[in-house]
Amino acid sequence: LAAAHAMMCLHVWMCLGRLRKEGEGGKAFSQTFYDAFQDDVERRVHDEGVRVRVRKWLQDLERTFYGNAVSYDKALELGGGELVKALHRNVYDGDGDVDRAKGLERYVRHQLASLALTPTEALFDGRVRFVGFDEQEE
């Protein structure tokens, strides 16, 4: 659940970042989008068989999302290798080879560039497609 949630958070963060550029319409849609994400998280927690302390699980997952989102925003602002560090910490729990995080950084930057070119109508219609992490070109 943790790894899948980290990747979902990453993709939701990318979409919300793009929607920020759409003014009031983007703000309203962002809230609806985020609420749907939280509903999906709750369903996934239940599907995993969590029946005890569900509220605490959901609060922890929501805090994780916000913490990750802030760290990704800050990493983009600072530049350099900060995004790799944030991805390594947030997606891979700081475990393993940093090269995995470097590959994920290339993927994220490609997706952010694609989202920047995505027409507003497509965003609001939900016509956004992410290339699979393993499908990206090196």
C-alpha cells in the first residue's frame, strides 16, 4: 500500500500543480479532484483489509500526501538534485540505489512538461494520460 500510495501522491501532485495555473476554475476543479483522490485512498485502505483505526490510517496518508507535495514543490523551487532527493525519500523511503530516483526524476520532469502542454479542456474532462514509468525513453 505504501509504495502505491507514494506513486499516486506523486501523480496527484503533478495534476494539482498543473491545475494551479488555471485560476479560479482550476482551484474549484482541484478540490473536486483531490476529494476523489481521498475517496479512492479510503477505498484502497478498506480493500487492503484495514478495519481497525481506519481514521488514523487515513489521516496519516493525508499527512503523507501533503508532506510529499510540499517537498516536491520545494525541490522544484531549489533545483539541482533536490527533486531526486525528495523522490528517493518519499517514494523509495530512502532505500536502495539513488539511480532509481534519478530515473523517476526524468519521468516526472517529462510528465510535468507534457502536462504544461495539455489543453485546459482536456484537464477538466479528465483526458490526461501518463506514460508508464517503464515506457519512458531514456
